[in-house]
Amino acid sequence: MEEVMYTVIRALMLRRERKLVTINACHPGVINTPLLLQLPILDNSTVQSLLAPFLWYFLKDSKEETQTPLYCLLSKEVDYVSGKYFCKMKQDEVNPLVGKGELRQRLLEYRFQACKLIKSDRERLIDLYFKYHGYFRYG
């Protein structure tokens, strides 16, 4: 949810700056990779054998995993769509919390703090995006 929130923030910033760039969040799905075999629960060959049919059925392979990101990148249908969330090659609903401007502002301030921006830079960036427009509105 945090990445979707940040996608909305960046899309609104780009729109406000009149940039001709779109930014969307996409979920490729849960992917069946050799990394899964590194999970402690799958360390046992018996467990691997029992779970293999379920993993095969429910998880995507490398070809399937690329479909949603490629759709977002290449589809003419989403050329001018920005700040949205895509799953299974279509725009999907997001958690209602993503629409709360106060939470998005707190997230942005947290990111500035986590990046250890000095106070003056952080305040300048926050002012730049919030001073005249209040909280970001979604939609």
C-alpha cells in the first residue's frame, strides 16, 4: 500500500509541475522462482513435494509475471493514465487509505526523514507541494 500511496503522490506532483510523464503502480503477481526454495518451510524435500502442485497452480511463471508491467508500459489504453494501480492487466481498486491526503503527507514527510534530508531541504520540498494546495487530493 505504501508504494501505491507514493505512486499517487508522485503522479500528483508531476501533474502539478505539468510534466508529460505518467507513473503507475503495478502488481505482477506472486512468482514461482528458485528463491522460494530458500524459505525455511520449503527446506524439506517432502514438504516441497507436497506443495509443488499448489505452487505450480497458484504462482506465475516468468512469462506470466511480465504481462502487467508490459501492459502498463506498452498499452495505448493507459498512455495518459497516471497515479493508478494495475493488477492482472487492468486498473484495480486500491485500499481506501490511499485516498487520505493526511496519510500521504505523513508518508512523504517520513520518506524525507528516512533519506536524512536536512531540515531546510525537507521544509522547502514540503512547502513546494503542500503550501498552496493543502493535502493532495486523489482522483
